[in-house]
Amino acid sequence: MGQENKNWTWVSEFILLGLSSDWETQVSLFVLILAMYLMTIVGNSIILLLIRLDSRLHTPMYFFLSVLSFVDLCYSNSIAPQMLVSLLLAPKSIPFHSCVLQLYTSLALGGSEFFLLAAMAYDRYVAVCHPLHYTVIMRGQLCWGLAAGCLVAGFTNSLLETIITFRLPLCHNIINHFACETLAVLRLACVDISFNKVMVAISGFLVIMLPCSLVLLSYAHIVAAILRIRSTQGRSKAFGTCASHLTVVCMCFGAAIFTYLGPRSASSEEEEKVVSLFYAVVAPMLNPLIYSLRNKEVMGALQKVTEKFR
């Protein structure tokens, strides 16, 4: 035991290997990621502004969309700025406390988003299956309660996982990633991490599979209700209210299940980087585009606001 302890070190900072060691590739990535990051900021800010300014969007569906946009903004800001700086600096170091904070916030916001997608699925279930009682069921108090519950669940899970991860003794401080991510940090441990892997699996089930199951249950009822609608126009309208949300659900849950619950492979570390990049930059950028381009009410609100400033 004493010999094993000799290799344990107190880490004051971590070195991130990043996405590439080639300078030209890093510059190209910097330009690409900066462009997507700016689109994320602008797109989600516009969604929040439109929902705030247009009274027609003061409904439960757009309330949850505004919360989702806010979470996406915060999630992208927890990783993208540091990643952009690291692409142009060498060595790509991050202080220990900043690494802990980044892991905690990204896990918390990511987990909250999964629960929010489940809450949004429930909202669509009530809208399609119980349209006459929609305003009674989805009252303001319930919407705020669901949103708060999603955030509490995400942040609580993240706190427990972060504490368990950083209690491990570390043998070195070189992280094969562009950010502080759970699986990447666990690989630095000097001790057996079987317990941590079990905890990650449990966390993955609670944060990914539980909301995913609730989404699937909601959509099973939604599909059954849509099939009972006789008119083609009625079916199309009912499906249209769910299409954007379903697209985001497939995109987010699919990538998460692949990363955290899928089979491990020799190239898993590189795959984790790609999926983490997707969550940090691509998904927050795509979400407002998906919800706005397919939504006549959002586009109408955008046109209305634009005309005011002409």
C-alpha cells in the first residue's frame, strides 16, 4: 500500500491535450468553433428575446423553450470560451478549481437539459391528448415547478458525481480531452475505478435513460392519439406541434446514449471528444434553428420585432 501511495500526486492544474496538436488544424478549428459559438449566443438570445416580447408566445411550450435556450447558453459558455483560448495557447492548462467547476457546471446543465426535454414531452402529450384541459393542467405553477425540478435534479446529480470523481488520487495531470469531462478525468486515477464506473452508469441511467423513457412514454400516447384523428390535416397539425421537439430529442439522447451507455472501444477517447464537441458547440447552436425554422409562430414573432426596428 505504501509503495502504491508514492505515485499519488497533488494536482494544482491539468494539461488538456485538446482536439489536435497541429497548429494549422487548431487555427481552423478556432475559426469554426468561434463561428458556431457566436451563432449559439445570437440564436438562443433571439429565442429568449422573442418569447419575452411577443405575448402570443407566453404559453407553456415556449416557456420550456426559453428555459432550454437559457440552459443551452450557459452550457456552451461553460466550455466553449475556455476551449477557444486553449486552441491558441500552449500548454493548454486549466487550474484544478476551474476544472472542478467546469465539470460540475457542464454535467449539471447537461443533465438539466435531458430532464427539460422530458418535461417538454409531457407538455406536448397534454396538448395533443388533452387539448380541452391543456390550460388547466399546464398552469404557471406546474410549469415553474417542472422547470425547477429539472434544474434541481441536474445540479444534484452533478454535485454527487463531481465529488466522487475528484476524491480519487491522481497519478498524473494530462487529460486527453479539450475540457474536464468525467470519463477523461477518471482515467488519471491511481486506484481501481470500478466503483466510479458503476456510479457513472447509474448516473447515466437516471439522467439519460429515465428522461428518455418518459419521452418515449409521452410520444407513445401522442402517436396513439394522432392515429385516432380522422382528418389528414388534423394529423399533420398535431404532428407539427411535436416535430421540432422530437428532432432535438433524437439528436441529444442518441449522442448521450452512444457516449455513456454504449459499448467501449479502443477509439472511445476520440469518440468522446467528438460527442462532447457536439454537446458543447453544435447542439446549442442547432436547437434554436430547429425550433425557429419549423415554427410559424416564432418566425412570425421575429418578423414582427424586425418590422418595429425598421
